Amino acid sequence: MLRLEKRPQPSRTLSYVTPVLAVLITMVAGGLLFALLGKDPVAAIRTIFWDPLFGEFSFYYRPQLLVKGGPLILIALGLSLGFRAGIWNIGAEGQYIMGAITGAGVALALYPLEAWWIFPAMIIAGALGGWAWAMIPALLKVRFGTNEILVSLMLVYVAEQFLASMALGLMKNPEGFGFPGSRNLQQYASAHNAEIIADTGMHWGVAAAFIAAIMAYVMMNRHILGYQIRLTGEAPRAARFSGVKPARLVLFCMGTAGALAGLAGVFEVSGPSGQISTGFNVGYGFTAIIVAFLGRLHPFGIVLAGLLMALTYIGGEAAQSTMQLPGAAIQVFQGMLLFFLLAVDMLTNYRVRFVAREAV
Amino acid sequence: MTGPLLSIRGLTKAYPGVVANDDVSFDIQPGEVHALLGENGAGKSTLVKMIYGLVKPDQGEMVLGGSAYAPGQPQEARARGVAMVFQHFSLFDALNVAENVALGMAEPPKTNELAERIRTVSEQYGLPLDPWKLVGDLSAGERQRVEIVRCLLQDPKLLIMDEPTSVLTPQEVEILFATLRKLKDEGTSILYISHKLEEIRSLCDEATILRLGRKVGTCTPREVTAAQMAEMMVGSELHRPERTPAAPGAVRLALNDLSVASPGQFGTSLKNITLEVRAGEVLGLAGVAGNGQDELLAALSGELTCKAGMVVLDGREIGTAGPGQRRSLGLLTAPEERLGHAAAPDMSLTENALLTGAEREGLMANGFLKWSKARDFAARIIERFDVRTPGTETAARALSGGNLQKFVIGREVMQRPEVLVVNQPTWGVDAAAAATIRQALLDLAAGGTAVVVISQDLDELMEVSDNFGALNEGRLSEILPATGLTMEQIGLMMGGAHGMEVAHV
């Protein structure tokens, strides 16, 4: 008989091993899934995990790693603060959209003015846009005790409708021959989030993600705020006894997550994507939840997990085009990763024992 | 039937790192009240859990009523006529008495029938109970009655009671003892677990004394003195805390007509509490569990806030201040619940030292934490209060309850409070450590701190208090000097028998 036994202390080693274990199990289960779809599982896994990095076309795929990883890392870092404290912001996708709209809005309003301060102003506007969108569930929770999971999630769909209305209405390119979508900011020098080093994928958003990771690390480990976040997550009653004000913590965590998601949005719209369009958002806000947990809610873990998730995006697209795998199969694959991670996670707190069934 | 009802032979149970019971043997005769006596951690609980089928012994055997007895589960124990009343009740607040009793039965009868039986049995044994009342509305004493009646409905041959009087007022204890004597006269054996010696002397026929998992002696409680039993229990003479009474100084803490609603549905709201504590004074507050102790502590720690003038510290109105602000002004508190309230279970002792010490001990600067200073502070608590732990980086949940309690109290004492409020400071702590904690509280008072000790242990309160009061349903009794109080007076202050009566049949 198998029995689970609580460990006196959570195992440190296993907390590093379980993410790797989860990735391996996902590869096996994903391979099975691909085999059931009639594809060669080994080739599929290789197309997703190996070819983008070391294959024939890696010169094209490698920069994409940073382009896709940047926003994932930025959003996941923000989410991880709240998740540590038991505050569940599921609506980063909406905050990401709103950041892109407010940031792009500044640029589109100023077009065709050229000035050095336009790009910084967009960044600030983007962060504020995401922050404000996150404040809605935060204030409702603090004031009326609503559930932040539901409110933040529903606001994603509101943001998507708002995005569509912007792309088709107010922000539509007047010189776009009636096509939906805004002007392309890549062609507006003062607003363009260009690559810092050409052909590496390294743009300002990626730099911001790395800086945010370092700042998050310092805050979580060296600052009283980080301590209070961890304390609230582990023992809410002890946190109140210690003097943590739960409402302030909700506002801080939700606000920071929203601002970082907004930043990711503005860097994306002014860089890789270039324009506000109906299909602007591709689910970074949701994938970032997986990234946050895969990275153990630890800033540096999140950087690694973000790059890994970016790889599944890129590899997934490659597998779609070269092996005709359905796009949904890739999403299932990413979902499995979170599923298995949460499952094997139990091993850090419990150990499995084999017990001989006792004679009655 | 001749011979013992239950015979225990060489029971041994080891857990990783400790031997909870080592070769324990004794007999319980039919109709005998047998005391199991020992300090916290002596192995009493493990032993009765083996008898009740909750824990399987590693070695040894039991004989019940002449045939072998090795219960694998509590159901088997109950089927053989063994029933147990636990120290912590397993009752659902939102269900009524009859529903709670039905939950523990394999095949409960119809509710009306069961209610009738509950009424009959409870009155027959002098423990009247209304089967339709919500458990959430009952006092601790009444809840215990529910547990006892639940056992009596099974017609037990052996009734095990684990520290039953810790939640009762002296008057309620008398009612309970009358019931137990009646059961004994009817031939039921009772295994009575306690560390309160006077109770054992007045109730029990035989006593088995455990120390560190071993049986260290037996006695007939009526024929020995309490001091002799204490010596057998502890193995040496107990160090009694010393007090050097100082002339009371200025008023440090004053509560003026403090009224706060309890945040919990079945909590107790505080009603019009007025008191003063002076520098150098120890104020003891007694009361049966659930009479507003937790709420009073929360109202003092700042977890519950009230009108500014209701709490006054050194002349400053601080009723609206939160925990952090009160702490920086010198009002420190230690709640009863160690894991999850006074300490974060999964965090290290260093991190737990930060929990209340960050500001007063200068463990941070501009919001940035000084880990080496925090570690040093944790290490000093561990050393001064003899906390048994591998080191400062051990998680709080890995410590035994008593050791964590020493850490939690030590953390506050070491911060040189102006006013210290503790709730159940020595709950679950062995006698030597309890003496250390009490001595530390008295030393603080001698240094000019005003100390409030909330406790359910009357002996403890009598030992440390200068003045004495009691909480009853959220109200505070008159406060009287502790010396010269009789048990009778104390009982009345605690609310007598909580309006509970003995049924006169």
C-alpha cells in the first residue's frame, strides 16, 4: 500500500528537482498524445525542444526565444508576488492588453511628432494602464470582499472587447485602406521598441524583464515587503499578528502584477507586434501563470521557466507548420506541464512510503 | 467476573527519535477509578491511544475482560466496551447536540428517539443536556457533557478521560466528579488522565505514574501527599518561581469600558472590560476556554481595533492603532495558538524571530532586512530559553509544542516590553520549562514591566499573579488581590457553574 507522509520540513533538493521531473513527464505524456494523433512522437518532441535551438533554422528561432520569453517573464514575475501571498490574479492577459492600448495610445496621439521622450512616456502609460486594470479586482476585493480570481478573469474578456473596438474604431489606421488595426509603430521611430542588439531578439522589454527579476529577488529575500508577502502566504493569521495589513498587500501585489503585465503589453505593441489589432494578444497572460509555478515562484526560476515556455511556443509553431500538429495539441502540451508540476510538487512536502497492509 | 477488567502487559511504542512508552504494565480493576499521572510528554496520551485503538503498539499485549484485546481501530475498542472523552472536542458547532451524537454512531436511531435517550441518560447521570441546542452555543463544560453522554450511550465498561477538568470551573469539576463516582458505583471502570494532583487524590482509587515513557511507580492517591506524587512524577524537587514583590508603580496599561464584537461566528464578544495594570504588577486572568480570552488578546495586540480611548498605554490612547504601532510603543503580546498565529509553521526560527522583532530589535533598516542580526536574535532566544532545536534555520513546525512555546514567549520577553500580555504561556510545556517561563515573566515584572497572564491553569495563576480576575462570557469579574483567594471565590468569579445545574433525580 502506498502512503503519503508529511515531511517535518519541505525538501529543498526536491523543490529544485520537481520542475525538471515535470518537464520529463510532460515529454512522455505529450509524446503519447502525439502518437495517438498519428505523428512520430520522437520527431515531434525533437521539433519542439531541440530543432529551434540547434536545428537547421536555429538562426531564425533563437532570437524568438527572447522575444517570446521577455513578456512571459515580466508577467510571471508580477504574478508570483501575489501567488506567494495567496492573492490570485488570473487576469494578467487583460492587464497586458490594457497596457498595450494605453501605451500605444500615447504614441498614436502624438504621431507624427518625433521626440526622445515619447518612448519613455509610452512605457509609463503602459504600466499605468495595466496597473489601473488590476486595481479594479483589487479594490473590489478590499472594499467588498469579492473574489479576485473571478473578477480579474472576467475583466480579460472585457479587455478583449475593448481591444477589438480600438482596433476597429478609435485607433484604426486612417491610412490603412480600411483594414482593421492601428498604425504600425515599428515605422514610427520615436515609438519603436527596436532591438538593442540587432538579430538577437534583445529589445527593451527583455532588458526590463531581467532587471525586474533581479529587483524581485532582492525584494523577496532582503526586504520587509517580500517577507510580509511570504508570511501572508504561509500563515495569514500570523501575518496579521505581525502587523501586515492584508488590504495594503492586496493592492500592492495586484498593482505590481498589473503594472508589469502592462509593461509587457507596451513593449510588445511597440516592438515585435507593432500595432494594435484584434489578434494582438496570444495568451501570454495565461501562459505566465504556468511560468510562475514552473519557476517555483522564484525570480530566477521564472527566468528559466519563461525561456522554456517560449521554447514550447516556438517549437509548437514549428511543429504545426512542419508536422501539421493541431495548434490545440500544443496548448494541451503546455497545460500538461502545469498539471504534472502541481502533481509532483506534493513530493516536496510529503514523502511516499510503501507500507505493508496491516493484518486486521 | 473476577480479576482485572483490563490488564496491560509490557506495552512499548517508539516513534523516530523517541520512545513514547517503554514496557508499561498495569491493571485496572472493575469499578475502579485509575489515575494515569505524568508530565506533558511522559507518554500518557500515547498509552491511552493504544488502549483506544488509535495507535498500534510495537510490543506488549492487553487483556480485556479475560480475552486478548488488540484493537486495530477505535470502532473495535468501542465494540469491546472502551470509550474515550478527548481533551479536544470533536464536535461540529453548526449542528445540534443530537446530530453531533448521531454522527459518532455506526447506526444512529431516529433523531427523536435519540434525543429522548440523550435526555434520559444525561439526567440520570446528573449532566442535563438539551439535545436540540446548537453546539456552537454551548459552553466548554456543556460541550464536554456532549462528549461524555456520547460515550455513556454505548454503556462502556471502561471510560477513558483525557484531562477532563482543564476546561471546567471548580464547581463544574464537582459536578463531573459526582457523575464519575456514580458510574464507578455502577461498576464502570475509569481511566483518568491528569497532572492535577489534588483532583486525583479526591477521585482516584489507584494511580500509575509515568515519566519519560516508563512506569516509575504506583500509589494509592488517598494515602500519599500531593508533594510525594509530584516528586514521583517529576523525579526531582520542583523549582518554584521566586518573586520579589515590588511596590506597584504607575499605571502602564488601562482598558476603559472595552467592548469589541468577535470576528468569528461562534466567538465571544468582549463586553465593558475595565482594568488597570501597574508597572511591576502581574495580573492573572482566569476563565474557561472560549470566554473571550482570544478576543481580549487580539484587542490588545491590535489585531482587533476599537475606539481610541478604550485601550490606553502609558497615557496614550492606542485603541485604533494596529499591531506594528502598538509593538513599537512597547505593548507586546503572545497568543495561545503557536502554529499559524504566534509563529509561521513553514518558516525558519530566524524568520519567525523577525515576525515580531523586526522593528524593536533593529533587524531592518529602511525596510531592508538584516539577516545576520535576525539570526543572532533567534540564537539568543534559543540559548536563554533552552529551546531544543538543531539550529536557527529549522522550520517552526519541526519543533515540539513545548519548545516552540519557549521560543514564542522568549521572543517577546527578550524585546524588553513595557507591557506584556500572554495567553496560555505554559500550555503543553513540561514542568521545568514552565517554571523557566514563569520565572521570566516574574523577572520582567520585577524590572518594571506590567504583565497580564491569561491562563486556564489556576495553579499557574496563583503562583505568578499579584491580582486576579476572571473572564466569563466576554465580561471581566471584579479584580482582587491574589493572596487569600479561596477556590470557592475563584469559581464564583469564573461564573460559577455557568448556570449549569446538577439534575436532582
